[in-house]
Amino acid sequence: MALNQRSRTVLTLYSAQDCIHGHRVRMTLAAKGVTYDHVLVDLNNAPHELLELNPYHSVPTLVDRDLVLYDTGVICEYLDERYPHPPLMPVDPLSRARLRLAIARIENDWVALVEQIEAGGKGADAARKALREELLRNASAFKASRFFLSPEISLADCALAPLVWRLSHLGVQLPKEAQSIIDYGERIFHSQGFARSVTPFERTMRP
């Protein structure tokens, strides 16, 4: 194992410049105000230390001294517990469970459609249409609170905001009925935390 990487006193995050999952972790780190080393990875030419650290050779991968994590959800919840202020999950079990279900829905349904669009091919147009319809169907959830289903920023926003940021880049145009989603995005995108989470390449995704 690559002990030289894990002996660092600062967190190290390996992520690709355009990966929505890496963006989710970077937004979590930004919301916490945590300092970290960021290693941008080209998965076609992954650095040797990543290949040794992560048996799946995947990103995002987080290294915290002797700990190596490479599941996005596990990474984000670890960061929330490792750096408890500000908290990104509710205190009570019921609200935490509901928020976890929302995150699972974002990841399994909406982010999966993003990945189909990014893959291109015959299924991209169908995925684009499905994502637009899914978001429109759930537009009311974006205006229920200042943040997604919560008065305070949470791990759900860390999962969702990178998706909303990518919509125009993916060719997903929202109608007027989805104004609540557009407004939600503008609230998030103008925060200092979100600005810190975006790679130079991701900045080109929006005009």
C-alpha cells in the first residue's frame, strides 16, 4: 500500500475534473470549510498511488492518514461526522432517515440518468427526457424549504447541486414550471462554498 500518501496530515481527495460524484465530495468539503489536497485524476492514466490505494481504481477516493475511502456516500457521511460543524444531517433519526432516502433517490434515479446522458449513444436522448420529466415532477420539493427538504444546507444539497449545475451542459432545458429548481440552483451557486467546490473545467459547464 502507498503509505507515503496516507501519512499526510491533510486530507487528500482524488477526483476527476468533470465527475459529478467527485463534485459531491468537494461540495461537502467546502461546506465544512476543510482544507485538503486535491489531486485531479485522468482515469485513462491514473496515478500509481491511486491504483495502490483503491482496489477499484475509482474516483472519488479520499485519504485521511491511515484511512482510505472510495464510496461517495460513505465519504460524505464520514466527513460530516469527522468535522461536525456545521452539521449536514439532521439530529433526529426520523429526519436523518428521510434525508438519506432523498439522497438515495437522487443518486439511484437522477444521477444515474446523468451518467446515461454523459455516456452518449442511443440512450442519451431518452435519459435526457426522463431527467427533465423527473425534475419537473418533483419541482414542488425545491420550494418547500430554502435548501432541498431542509432549512439548512445538508448532504442532500451536496448530492443535488452538482446535478442542477450540469443541466444546461447536459442539454436538459427546464420549462417555466420548474422555476423553483432554477431558483434553488441560483441560491446555491452564488455561495462561497459552492464556488470553492467547482473545478476549472466544471466552470465551463455554465455560461
